[in-house]
Amino acid sequence: MMTLLAVLLGIAMIVAALVAVHLKNLAAAVVAAGLVSLFASVMYLLLAAPDVAMTEAAIGAGLSTVIFLYAVKKTRGREVEDD
């Protein structure tokens, strides 16, 4: 049962990563990348590493996603100048 759950989480991580790479909307891509971190934290929990799982959930899925979303929001609407 644990092996099946680990395989499903691995597949979900790969799918979320591919979605993050192929999305045109930056905010949606950041959320998809946050899902990869969230799935990774669950995988660490299954591997009996709760301290690593909590750190990945807090920093990887939580804080990094919020910082990236804030950066996308702040840079939206600006034009790139060509030199």
C-alpha cells in the first residue's frame, strides 16, 4: 500500500512539474511548482522523515510560493526595454 502511494505521489510530482513548465500564466505556474513541493513533503512523511517534511511544507510549499507570487504580482504590467 505504501509503495502504491509513493508511486502515485511521484507521478503527481512529475505531472505538476510538467504543468508548471508548460503554463503561460506565471501565477498558475508558481502554484503548480508549489504543488510539487507539497507532494514532496508528503513523500518525506511517508519515508519517515517528519522533520524534513515539515521543513519542505513550510519553506518549499509555503514561503517560497508566497514570495514567488508576490514577485509575479509586483512585476506584472511592466514593459521590457530593449537595448
